[in-house]
Amino acid sequence: MGTDTVHETATGATALADRRREQRGWYFYDWACSVYSTSVLTVFLGPYLTSVAKAAADADGYVHPLGVPVRAGSFFAYTVSLSVIVAIFVMPLAGAAADRSGRKKPLLALAAYIGAAATTCMFFLDGDRYLLGGLLLVVANASLAVSMVLYNSYLPQIAPPEERDAVSSRGWAFGYASGSLVLVANLVLYMAHDSFGLTESTAVRICLASAGVWWGAFTLVPLRRLRDRRSAPAPGGTRTGTGLRQLRATFKDMRRHPLTLSFLLAYLIYNDGVQTVISQASVYGSEELGLDQSSLITAVLLVQVLAVAGALAMGRLARAYGAKRTILGSLVAWTVTIGAGYFLPKGAPVWFYALAVGIGLVLGGTQALSRSLFSHLVPAGKEAEYFSAYEMSDRGMSWVGPLVFGLAYQMTGSYRDAIVSLVAFFVIGFVLLARVPVRQAVRDAGNPVPTRI
């Protein structure tokens, strides 16, 4: 073997080792921030903030933020929607700035630590401080959205096309494993709060704050391992302006890639449904089905554990059948599962657990494969800018779904009607995604087409 061949082999092995190390560091941001999505957004904050709002409500059950009458039971859903409106102004700016400067890590650190600090401050949410809870929720959710724009935009840079489904799936699996681990500790603290000399309210507030501490601590790992890259400016680059101006510029640029835009539209719709189920399921379980907090935590823990296996299994299915077909299959499963949720009997946690099993098996895979599929449709040099549009509907950041859920409850007074209204998101998303020719979309974006996609 010649000297040049040996050198090339050694160089290739070093590059592979460096890429694997960076990928492992990338996984750890999912490990860091997913605890917020699980313990805060999915389990504790919805029911707890609803109870705080009810404590502040008038005789008719309404609170009046800024003088606007809002049914206390809808306050949490409306606040999630408000957080997206805030994020819409910030995410495009962060994405464009990251692409133009090539310095994603400082922006990722800033967003992550603002979100972690807001979450930690939820310890002070007690009594009737529903406005404080709403403010911290908006800050934390918007910060998570911005950080995920930057985190997701690393995927095309750290994984070649043939590895992306697997790398994305492992990232989600890391996140769900982290959520499961912390949720077990939360469950012990909450159920045994008397043994620790704590009130139920204090135990919940400790669980909320601990998610912020966890988020901040483990963010150090990706910040040490990920590296910034300065990309060559992509054709048709956009200038950074105000949030709405930058958003318009991003979508104007995306019009040059209409198939990418078609996929994004389908994703925004079906992921609205996914994220609304995640953020509102605990409210449905507590308010409509009359389940206690321990039952809700157990159900969410089931989702987290099964989502690890589901994400990895769907990653393997994507290797055999392609990401698009696998996602379409998952949307059928979502439709059946949420439709069945309408018929769950009150006070019967075993059926709520069955619903959790159905959700867990498809949750991680739907999200992971959507992320990896979209990464193939992004022109080189515009990763963060395009992922800012993608992120608008990700990780609990969708606003149409919570708005529909909140309006359905406000008009009918029934959480069953609210939950079944979400089926439309999965059906419409399925139809739109089925119409997208993804191979042509990859070619139009100027990227190599994987063997199966």
C-alpha cells in the first residue's frame, strides 16, 4: 500500500471519528431540552397553570389578562399560541444571522440559556400568579423554538444524506430517553411529596424548575463538541431585517423551490396536530377524564419510553421503505389514535394508557423522519434560515392547533370536541404530503438524492 493511500485512509478515519464525535455532541441538545418538552409542557405546566388561572378567575370562571375575558380553562392553550407569535418575529432573524455569519453556537447558547432561566423561574409560580406563568411560558417556548432552529440546521452539516434518517432518529431517541429518566424522578417526588415534607404545589414547582436546571447543564455538551462553519453564500441570499420582513424574504426565496414549500406546508399542518396533542393531552386527561396527576405522569412516561423504541424502529422502516412512506403510515396511525381518544371513558386510566401507547409508538418517528426528510430539501448555505420556517410548527410551537383546541373548548365547553377537532390536521397533512414528489424536490434543491427517501 502506497504512502498516499495510507495517508488518505488515515485522514478518512480521522474525519469519520470527528463526525461521529460531533454527532454524539449534537444528540445531547435533544437530551438537554427535551426534559422541558416532557416535564414542563406536556405534564406539569398545563394542569398546574390552569389551576392557577382558575384560582385567579372571577365568579364566571374567566380571567382578564390585559382586560380581555378568557375562560380559565383556555388560558394555557392561548398562551402556547402567543408564544408562537413571539417566536415568528425572532426565529427568521436568528436563522438568517446564523447562515450569514456561520456562528451558530453563540446564538444557540443565548437561546438555550434564556429558555433554561425562564423555566427555572417557574419555581416562583404559585398562588394566583397566572400572568407570571404565562410570561415565563412565552419566553421559554419562544427560546426553545429559536434554539431548535439552530440545532436542527446542523443536521445537513454533520451527517451525509445516507446517514440523516438514522442520526435524526437517534437524536429524538436521546431526547425521549432523557425525558423518561427525569420523569421517573418527577413521579417519585410528586407521589411522595408528603414524605419529603413538601406540599403538592411545591413539588410541582420543583419539577418545573429542575427541567430548567437540566436544560442549562447539559447544553454545555453540544456547545463543546459542535463547531461553527462558514458556508458560501447561497444564490438569492436574503438580508436580515425585522422579524416579519425576514420571514417574508425567507418564504419569497423558498418560492424558487416550490416542492420544498409544498412539503413544509404539509408538515406545518400535520405537526400542528402532533404538537397540540403533546401540549394539551394532560389538560384533556385531567379536566375531561378526571384523572389525577399520578395517572397523567404515568401515561406520559409510557409515551416517552415507547417513543425511544418507536423512533429507532421507524428509522429502520425508513431505510426499507423510505421516509415519506413511513411518515404517511404514521399519519394514518395518528388519525385512528386521536379519533379513538374521543370515546375514552371518564375515570378509567387504563384506557388513557392505551391511548398513550398508540401515541408513543409513532410520536418520535414522525418527528425524526420529518426533520431528516426536510434536511434533504434545503439548499446548501441556507440551513438555519429554512429551518426557521420549519421550526414554526415544531416542539409545541404550533399555534393553529392550540388555537383551534382552545376555541373548540370555549364554544362547546367540552374537551372531547376539542380533542377530536385535531383529526383534521392529520388527514389534511396526509393528503398534502402524499402529493409531494420528494425525489424531484431533492434534485430541485441541488442536493444528491438518497437511494430511498
